[in-house]
Amino acid sequence: MLEIITSILGWVGTGLVLVGYYLNANKYVSSWIAWFSGNLMILLYSFYIEAYPMVVLNIFLLCMNVYGYMKWVKSE
């Protein structure tokens, strides 16, 4: 059962990241929420499957989500 939940977490996270790209391309501020949520889900999924390079990547991406959002808000 845990494997099914983890798999769903990975797929939903991937979907949110992809939606985040679309929203960002169309200048929706909600893109940052989608990206952050998706990257967090993929981080948890990566940790569960012990894919540690992906864990490091997603920690970096979460930081970049926060940094990008702050830059976006500051420029408006």
C-alpha cells in the first residue's frame, strides 16, 4: 500500500511541476505554489526510493522556487 501511495505522490508531484511551467509561462503567480508543492512531493518520493541525487536536486529547486518568487514579487 505504501508503494502505491508513494508512486501517486511522485506522479502528482510531476504533474504539479509541469502545471507550474505552464502557469509561469502565462505569468500566473500561482505557478510558484504549483512548483513548490510539486518539488516537495518529488523530494519526498525521491527520499523514499533512496534516489539521493534527486533529493539534492529537489532541495535546490525548492530553494530556487522561494528565491524566484521573492524576485518576482519584488519586481512588481
